[in-house]
Amino acid sequence: MSAFATVAAFEAALAALPAADANAIAAARARQGELTKPAGALGRLEDIAVFLAGWQDTSRPVIEQARAAIFAGNHGFVVHGVSAFPASVTAAMVGNFSAGGAAINALAAAAGLDLKVVALDLDRPTADFTIAPAMEEVECLSALSAGAAVVRPGLDLLVVGEMGIGNSTAAAALCARSYGGTPAQWAGPGTGVDADGIARKVAVVERALAFHDAAPRTPFETLRRLGGRETAAIAGAVLEARRQRVPVVLDGFISCSAIAPLAAAVPTIIDHCLAGHCSAEPGHIRLLGHLGLDPLLSLGMRLGEGSGAAVAVSVIRAALAAHNGMATFAETGVADSL
């Protein structure tokens, strides 16, 4: 059965977000105070462990089952020359994922992540959103449900990523409609287009925003009109993860843009999310500011595929290793010598 069979089901889920467990947070914070180190000496590693504790309802959180879910989709507006690569590259890269030859394959393995790749109707791009909604209602609901389906019971952590030629243009449109600002403030080089390419992206986003200006500004309508199947799937995965209390590590600009329409309406949707990194795409740091997320890493990455988030998982694992593996003052007797 589809997780989001109707718009009402999607909206109901967004209106009923479970919260982190306050008792587990307090217990994890208390444990941090008992470990053999000065208070706060491990900085954000301490905060990460406490964050995971709140969503796992335990003072000693673990990551035993973790998944990277990569969603792929194609976009009709690429006919306007917004990408340095043709749309056929999306399917080619999905093949590379399946063959184990992409960056995300190597990085997911290094981080101990099960890799799930979901290709969404690659032979049927979304409509050109400068002249029509990108998706019909049923198409958007199907993509949301495809995203939700990757959140299996027992999962301790979910990384979300994407592949879709042209989708940094869709990301710019989603952000501009969700948080305002001009298309020029959101559109960047993406896969590596030059100044003329960026100008084409800006023009395409301007036309799209104008065409949909009178449409309802609900999260669902923004996603279906300006998003793609892969971005809608990420939104569905993040929302379903929240329902199942699974922490999420977001990747770059495009992955974060997928939840921008949700977060603009319901800011607490990001409470179970960590920003894995800040990408080199200029709009990403601006978007992280709107989301209120502080990235774990800043490595100049701009690949997508969930790659930056996968690297960040190693930091998260390190945080839990220290939280669970260090001795307390009471266990060592160190406090007696202070």
C-alpha cells in the first residue's frame, strides 16, 4: 500500500510529526558529563550522539542498520539548455550505480551503508515546468510513496541523495518559491555550466515561477509543480523517516531543496535531520541558513549522489564510538585524583 496514496495523507503526516524523546536526550547529555574528558571537549561529536539518542529513545544510541537511498529522475525543462550534460546521462549513471562504479558506491561501502538506488520513470521526464506543472497529482504521490518505501523497519540512519540531469535548476525553483529571493540568488553552475548556462537557468526559473505564481503555495503543490520525481521521492523518504523516528543525513543543495517546501510550511520537519555537508553549489549555504542546519563537513564537494552525506556518516559513527566506548569518571577512578 502506498504511504501517501492521497494528498490528504501526505498533509496529515506533515501535520503530525513525532518529537525526539526528551528523557533519552537528558540521559545521553548526562552520560556525556560523566565521560573522562572536560565538559564539551568533543564539541559537535557530543551533540551528534545526543541527537541520535533522542530519536532512538536510548541514552546509548547505535548504528547497526544504515542505508543510503539514491533517487533518480529526469526533467522536461532540460530542453532549454540548463545542463552541461544530456538527460541520457541520468540513466547511464544509474547503470554505473548498479555496476558499483560510482563515487557513492565506494563512499557508502566505506561508511557501512546499504545502498538502495531507485530510478523513477527515467524514460518519461517530468513536464517542462515553464509551461505546465512538472507532475500530475498522481505522479507526485507515486514519487512520494517511492521515497517512503526505502524506509524499512529497524533502520537506524538514512542518507538521502539524488541523480538527475538538470535538477539543480529545479532545486533553485523550489527554493525561490519556498523562501523568496531572486532566481539569480539560487541558481549556480550545477554540473559545471558557464556564465551563459547560469543565465539560461535563471531565465528558466523566472519563467517557471511566473507561470505558477497564482497556484496554491502548499508543500505538495510546490513539489509537484516545480520539483522532480527524485526530489519528491526524497521528501517522501524524509517524511516517512520522521514517522518511523529514523534520523536522516541530508546531502547537498538538491537533496536539501527537496524538503524546502515542507520546511517553509512546517519548520520542525528538519528536527530529525543532519546536514551532512555544505556543497560548493552557491545556493546551498543560503538554503542551510533558511533550514537552520549547520553542516557537519565542508569539503568543496558538488557531486550529489548522497556522496557528501555518506562521508559525514563516518563522523557520526565516530561520535557514537566516543559516546558509547569511553569510560566514565566513576569507572576509572580518575575523579578521585582530581
